[in-house]
Amino acid sequence: MTAGGPEIRDTPIAGLVDVALRAPTLQRLIDLAADRPEDLTLVGPASARLFVGCALARQGPLLVVTATGREADDLTVELRGV
């Protein structure tokens, strides 16, 4: 028995993420991540987490550490909507 792949949803925010990832700052981040640094620490506004997470996740598996469980839950919900 095989499991199906992940469900692909076309959500309104998906297009916004694609547009945002074209920004020079996020393109630079994608380039930095492509070098696969052992540690990449980023500091920025909470509103940027979704875009940064999406940019980095395109490079491979991603571990995100948040300050609180609530922040982790919020980010999980946002990423599932992409």
C-alpha cells in the first residue's frame, strides 16, 4: 500500500508568496541558503516569517525555531495555507 503525495491546494496567499519571493532581499536569502550554511540565523519582523520560511523551504528541509509555542502554531497555520 502506498500513500498519496501531499495535497496541493491553490490558496489565495500562494500567489502572493510567489510574487514576494521575487524581491531582491528574498532572492539574496535564497542564494545564501543555496550554499547550505551550517547555521543561518535571521532576525526580522514577524510578518516576514511566512515569506522567509517559504523561501528557505524551497532549498530543502527546514527547521524553524520560534520563541513561543504560540508563534510556532501561528507559523504552522500560515505555512499550511501556502
